[in-house]
Amino acid sequence: MKIQTLKNIANVYISFLTNKSKIRPKRAGWYITDTCNARCIKCDIWKTEPKNSKDLTLENNQKIIDNLSSFGIDNLDIVGGEPFCFPHIFELIDYACKKDIKVELNTNGLALNKERIDKLLRIGVYRLGFSVDGVNPSTHDKIIGIKGAYVKLTKNIRYYTSKGGVGHMSSLISAINADELIDLYHLAQKIGLDGIIYQPFQYVPAFISDKKKEELSYEKYIKKIDNVLNKLIKLKKNNDFTIYNSVPYIKKVKHFIRNEKMPNFCFAPYCHIIIDNQGNLVPCTAYRKKLGSLVEIPLEKLWNSKEYIKTRKWLKKAGTDAKAKAANKALFLLPLNSLTKK
């Protein structure tokens, strides 16, 4: 592990103890829109977005880019919903690139085509992360909820990589695709991507129904997934192709799928810049408390504001406060992964 990574991890722990972040993040995650063109069984955001979606104008989003740039952000992860459903996504990417910010987008690939991919590459997009949840079209299409999604997605990936585009695969770990997780690793290589990241299904009440939770749950597949995780560890140690998850992360997933007691804390509020689709700084994806608008307030003022310090203290009550405990458990795996991703 690099010395700088060790320093970052040490600073995160110091931040956790003091409630004031000693980390000055260089990367931000932006949920640019809640609108989505998929009908995933792993997420119900598409059911709620019509009444809740209040995306900002291009002008206000450009103000956020200016704010991030002034703070020193040089890497921006744009997600959704589906980011390519945001009407001004190409203008926004172009604006960020001209600010010397590396832009990454996570996409289901459904809104892409050759013309849009060519435009992305001309603008200078840094990388794309493609959500692929099965090697069998029927498996992927079932999870995404759109017939024909797999064929369209993989066609777009192949075209993107053939034109020199850099990207990785992002894959769900669930009961539905447990038999295909290793094959996804090999598929990512075959279609020209440079790595894969696995994300276990996490039940976040705000984004998924109880019925779908049961369909994706691990209870009947724990031994099978254990075997897969062991194989992933071996692949990570013995092969050049990148699995972005760290070995400690993969081992933690074994405890997570058993619903075993996890550490009741989350490091996300100390080392992550997370922005919602209305331009607010929020602690994390599952706990979207609005800490202030980045359209109006410098990130410098919000990052260690009294309100954010108060929020961090509240989240540390996870051992005794049921709501805080739920927020922490839902996102515990995220910061552990992000600290060691690259």
C-alpha cells in the first residue's frame, strides 16, 4: 500500500475522532439527476423520480463546477439516476473538462449510441463505468428491467473501447446473478474494459421495496457467494486484470451478506464530497441531509461547518440511535472500498 494511501487512512481516523475532517478530498460524487431510463429491480428510484426530480439548470450546475474547482476537486464522478438522462450532460462535461477536472460517469448504457460516444470522446471524458449485472442477456435484462438492455449495452461498450475509450465494469452481487460473477470478470476483459468493481446489494429503504429486497437477498446463496468471493481474492492476487475492490473489502462482504454485526460507523462524511441533484452537499447517498447549496455557498465553508460537524457527531451515535445505525450500516462498505480503490 502506498505511503500516501496510509496517510489518507490515518487522517480519516483522526477526522473521525475529532468530527472535523483532516482530509481535503480531490474527488467528488455528483448525483446529477434522479431521472432514469431503466427499471431496475435493485433500485426503485425510477418510480419516485417524476414527482421528486428537480434537476438544476445548466447555469446553476456550472456554478457548482466552479465551486468544486476552487476547492481543488480534480476528479468528478457523475451518477444518477442515469446521467445521460440529464438534458445538458454534454455541455456540463465539456465545462468541467475545460476546468481541468477529470470526468467519470456511471451509466447503464441505454441512452448511448455511436454519435453520443463519439461526442463524449471529442469532449474528453476521462472514463465511463458501465453497469453490467450478468453475462447471460436474460440475467442482466431481468435485473435492469428492460428487454434487450444487455445487447444494446455490450454493443455500446465494444464501440466505446474500440475508439480508445477507457472504462470499467460495475457489477451487482446478488442472489440473481451469483452464478455469473466470475464470468463477468472475464467478460470485462473480453470487451475491452480495464477492470471491474463489485458492489453487494444493499437494502436502502429510500430506494428499494421490501418485495425486491427479498428477491435479491443472499440467505439461500451464502455458501455459493462465499466461494465466488474466495475466487475473486485469488484472481485479484494472481492476475494483471484489475478488480478495483480491495481484498479487505471483499472479505468484509462475507460478513455483510450474513447480516453480521458490522462496525457502527461510516467514514463517508469525513472523506467524500457527495452532491445531490439539487446541488446540495450531503453526507452520503443513503442519508441525504442537506448541508448547504453549492450553487450559493463555497464548499470551503460547508466542508467543516458547524452543521456538518454536528451531523458527523450524530452519525457516530450509531450504537444507540436506530436511525443513525441504519444510515451507517447501509453505507459502511462504500468508504472502505473508495479509500483503496485506486
